[in-house]
Amino acid sequence: MQKKGRPLKRFLGLRRQKVKDIPFKGGIDTLQPGRFSGWVVAPDVPLHELRLLVGPHLIAKAEINQPRMDVCETLGWQGLPGFSVELPSDLPIVNWQDQPRVIALSADGSQVVELGLIGRREATADVFRALLQSDLLGMVGHCDGMVMGAIRGWAGRRGQQRPAQIWLQGNDKEPIAVACHEHRDGMQALQLPSQCGFVVDPWSLPHDWAGLDVWCSFDREGQFRLPQQAQTTLPNRAEPSSGGPLQAETPLPLQRAVEVDSYQKNLQEAPEDLLPHWQALESFRSYLDRVEQQLAHQHKMDAQASRSPKPPSSRRRWWPWLPGGER
């Protein structure tokens, strides 16, 4: 896709820094069409800034100053090794034969390391090149997982004229398009329209999706996933006795529904650094709900089985053949 770029080139980062052989750990662990994030730790070099370059052009940059408690606890590191870089919706005119590069550098620019996608480092340049040239550029979102019996989340881009579309993915299943047009509180803080939420009723999905682990992606191919804090598993369900729609085995308790509603209202007020922990807690609560529903359903099935009359035995009775017995 041909992008209309600004005529003025960005000269920051014009000089191609020489990447030195500096020991470091880290990389990009989350990539969305509108933002990417990760972490980097170099014990001998105080890295200050992250930049995305295509040839001589600076596409985006951000400081390395985000908290990553998981990284610090694992590596025994003290500091703020995380970064989050917002991608622009319009680009300068660039030569796409140049390799996109993600570099971290010290405050004076003398020390530079090149980062890649964690687990896919060799594909970093190709993935970024495809993303920067796609119609998805600028989209952000999040999948909350199972909340109030449905898969919920949000997705959109700044200045969008129509609701965004994402895709529900399941292993070896045809992706299902999902429109993001539901009301969602707190989106104004992200400069997104309030009508960018999505809700997927698991009971409306095809029967062969029951019990699958699912996720959401910005693209149909599933390359760019929406971030989510925990695995989302669809509930199992029984075949309906008639041709009507399937119903949930056990409705969400009223008290739990009130708690979830309170969670949704308070989520927008949570500090940004605590937001992932809130979402992880809600995903765990959703998991407990699913376990509770499955146990209730199994208890119901066991009770029905115990009340069902036993079928007559096919074994031949022997007492009628005794003297005086009926034959």
C-alpha cells in the first residue's frame, strides 16, 4: 500500500548508528499495529531511548522508563527497563527496500544495541515492514477475556470514521469477524471513540468451537494479536433438545455480576501501571467462574443420572423355574 507521507523528512536518527557488540537481554514482546512494547537490560550501558528507523527516517521513539516488575524480579534488576512506543498513522516517504530497525541507545547516542521480536528475532524487519505498509497501522486494542459470560475488549484507532473490525481466532478454525461498535467507558483518555468495544457471546459461536482456546487478532491471518493477560477458553456446552439457541449451563450469579460491573467502572480509574494487574485479576476470576459452571453442570448431570430409572436387566430370571414359580 502506498502511504501519503509528509514532505518534510525526519532527520533525527539520520546517521546510521553502528551497532556495537554490547551484552544485553530483552526485546519486543508485544506488537500491535498502533504500538509496540518490551524491555531491555544492558548491565554495562545505561540505555535511555528506543527508536524505530527505516533507512535514515525516524518513524517513532520513546524513552526506556517503564516499570516491568516481572523482568526485575526474574533478573534481579533494579530500574525501569520497559518501553512502549506509539506508532504514527502517517509516515514519511521512505524507501521500503531499507530494513526497519529497532535500536536502543544511550543518552549521548554513543552506545547502541539492536532489538528484535522475542522468539522471532530473525523476522523482525519483515514483520515491521509489512505492518508499516498495511491498512492496520495505528490500531490498538485489548482483549479482556471472559467477563460476564462473554468475550469482551476494545479496538480502534484515533480519528477513525467507522468502527474497527477484529478477528476471533481458534486453532484450525476459520476466523470470525467481530465488529467493534459497543460502548466502552474510558476510551476518551486514549483519544478513541467511546463506541469501540466488542462483545462476543460464546453461545452464538459454531458448535465445534466449544471448549477451544481462543484469542483475538487485528488481522485475519492472526499475525497481530490483541494483548490479553490470560488464556481464554470457551465453555463446553450440550447439544440443544430442539432447534433453538443454546443456553448457558449456569447463569452468572447476581453477586458476581455486580462485582464485574463495579470492576468495569473502576478499571478506567486504575493507574496505568496497575492496569495489567487489574485485568489479570479479572481474567482469573473469569476462570474461576468457568470452573464453577462446569462443576455445577457435572453435579446436575450426576443428579439426573441418579434419578433416572434403571433399565430392565437382560439377564433371564431363574426363580420362575423353581417348583411353584410362574413361567
